[in-house]
Amino acid sequence: MFSHVYVGTSDFERALAFYDGLMAELGLVPKFRKRDDEWAGWMKPGEARPLFLLGRPFDTQAASPGNGQMTAFLVMDRAVVDRAYRYALSRGGRDEGAPGLRPHYHPDFYGAYFRDLDGNKLCICCHEHVPVSEGAAV
């Protein structure tokens, strides 16, 4: 459905360090990194699209998060949600909602919310059903 998602930053090197670790937690790999042009991209291994892109705004003005905008990363395991959330907060991300079930979306929606170093809102979520007998998080 999507070609790419692009989030802006006002401090590329700081944001790159944050996202390099976060993308590794999500199992995404670098597609490119252009420090001179201040932008980078990640992808699923072996898949050209979609891409998650990070860089300076094209208009060269300071980056600012949009009100109501959020990028949500789909993962297949609730443990990845937990790890990514812990990673983000340990690297300066701001909490917007701890990992947990959100049954008001649907019974198996497990997600966590945080803001990156520039204030962009991110979600890491899993939609997989985990039977209670298998240790489902509640």
C-alpha cells in the first residue's frame, strides 16, 4: 500500500543513532545512509519497499511533528513491541503509552506508543492472537 514513510529531523546524527537501534529491534535493515545529504532509509530484508526514511525537511526549515500524525510499525511478536518500546525510552524517546492490549481497537491489538527525539509519534504493534494458555500479555 505504501511506498515509504518519511519523518523529519533537525539533528540527523542524533536521530540516526536513535533509529539505527530501533530499526534493528524491529528487524529492519539499512537500505542506504547518506550522511552528506542527511537522510537514511530502512527496509525489511530482501524487500525493496516499503521504506522508512529519516532526514532533514526538504524546505531546510526545522523539523516539527504533525498534530495527529503517527507512524505505526507492524511486528509479528509482542516481545518485539516490548523490546522496541524499552529501547526507545532508554534512548530519549518519550512515553505515549506503555505496551499492552488495546481491546478497544480489537481483542488482539497489542501496541506501544512513544515519540522520537524530534517529537514524531511512533507506534509498534502486533495483531497476532496469543491464547492465554501460551502466556498472552494482558
